Amino acid sequence: MRYDEHGPWIPLTPADTEPGWDRDGMHSGVGGLVHALTRVALVRPWTTAESELAEAVGVRLRTHTTEDVTFFDGMVSDLEALTLLGEPGVEPITARLLAADPATWEHRNDVTLGTGALVHGGLVADAPELVRHAAALLLAEAEETPHGLNWLFVPRRHVPPDRLEDGRPVEMPNHSHGLAGIAGVLARAGVALDDPALVDAARRGAEHFVSLADPALLERGALAVPRRIPPKPGEDAYTWNWCHGPAGSLALFEALDAAGVTDVAGDPPAVWLERCLEALRTSGIPERRHPGFWDNDGRCCGTAGVGSAVLPHDPALALRMADALADRAYVDGDRAHWRFVEHRADDPLLPPGVGWMQGTAGIAGFLFEVSALSA
């Protein structure tokens, strides 16, 4: 931890000497430390230093302003952190989100950077007006397909011709930037607002989503959808993480099941969720089988995110992820950190990250979640 006249901040890597632009966000900033502290509290009470840190973060998030609305680094990030802390300041942020000019963010639909993030923020803050407003904007962006509904990461009208590939916009249909995340948050919104139309839109989104799945995996009882459509030459077509793989997309089927949906393309949501789990069990993770395969242990793109997602459904699989993290930890006295690999770099071993989504805070948070099973 570092402190300056504006309050606490964490370095992206231990070598950084001043905060980055994302000092306050959930992804790599102090907002993410709130998420980490909530995981610590699953196992033990906070120390005095941890309580003081939580209070300082709350002060920082209430007193700074941003035009960014996103889940990773903007107002939705702040809103969720203050809600987790039980601190005041949620209502003013909700009001600012309602007053925000959609033109500043409507060129994205997803749940991390776009309109879907505002739906999530409204759900977290128990702000039905915000949920209703953002969900209506999402419904207006839905595209009909032969199998159901689709949402692009960037609405078609905002994609310039020079950004098309094979004559079409690039899609990332899994949780973080695509269809699965959007449909999932609409299902949750439908429950919160008692709005069957939102739940049905989510169900139809799920039906299009499963139509994109790998048929060979489906024959084996597993569900995985490509990370990118069209695929990028030279990269694996599928990954298994929270952001672009089954670990994140299984949340869609959790939400549909909670919403009372009984049928998605002929099967209950619980069956599709199990297929996501089977894809993860048989994927080969957390082994690093070849350069570029499973070189990341973070919450967003790697081992910790998979473990956290599957923990409620398959504790044994989650423990496999936790064991791998314990084996890969760099331990120095009473400290530990993790280093990821970028096989295309001249020096493939990356410096240790600190933050929630791509660093030690998020990995440690998952290990606390696992520890809570026996606490």
C-alpha cells in the first residue's frame, strides 16, 4: 500500500512510484482491495490496519469524481465497493449514473464496460430506477437471430467499416464483453423488477448463446463458446477463464435458474451449467500444456477466477485450482505473490501484479474463499 495527499493507492507492480489512471478502480486499484477484504472477513475479523484501510478507501471513493461509468474502473466500481463496505455515498453515485449522457457509453453493451454494467450497478445498489433505465437501453440493442437474441459488444451502428472482419463486427460472446454477461444480468434484472419480459429476453439470449457452442464438446456433455468470432489467426479458439470462457458464462445459467426458467434450447439451465463445469473439468487447466495455454493465474483471465466461479458447484474442481495456486506462489518469508507468463515477450515471466483482477489481491481473495469452507 502507498498513500499520497488523495489517500491510499496500490502500484500496478511493486516498482511503480506513482498511481496510475485507474488508482480507484475495482480492476487494479483500491476498489479491488474492498473485494479482497470481504474475502478476508469470511475467515477472520479484520486487523486494525485492515479496518483503517477499508475506512480510507471509503473516504477516497466518496470524495473523488469520475465520468467513467464502468464496472472495472468507474462509477459502478465505486458503487459496488461502497456497498460492500456499508459506507455512505451510494445514492449520489446512482443519481450521477442516471444523469449520465448515454452518448458517452452507449457504444458498448457489455457488463464490464457498457450498458450491462449499469444494470449490474443498479442491482448492487438496490436502485430499481437505474436497473429499469439501463435494461431498457439494452433491450433496444438486441438483434434477432434464427436461434434467439444476440447482443454485440459494440452495437453494429457504432462499428466503423475498417473495423469489420470478414464483413462483420467482432464478437466476444462470453461473459466479460458479450452475450452471456448481458443475458445473465438481464435475467437478474427481471427478477429484481418482477419483469417477465426481461427474463424471457435473457432466455432467448441464452438460446442463441448455446447455438454458438462447439458441437464436438456438446456431444461429450460439455459447453464452450469461442472466445472470439471470427477467430483470430494463431490463437486458441477457446479459453476457459472468467472473462471469455465457461467459468464466466456459467453465471448466465445460474441467473436463469434463479429466475425460474425451465427450458433453454430443450434443457434446463442447470443442465447447461453442468456442461460448463464439464468443459472446465476436461479442458486441461490448470496445467500449462503449451506456450500461451493457461499462462495466467488471475481472477479475470486465469486460475483464481475459475476457482471462484466453480466453488459453489464443484468444490473439488475449485480445490484443484487452489492447489495449483499454492504450488505456483513465490513465497518470501511471510509474503507471497504470483507471476504470470507472456510467451510472446522477450522476457516471458511478467512482474508480479498486485490488484484484484490480475494480481495478488484477487488470487489471495480466492484462497480465502476456499479457506472459508473449513473455517
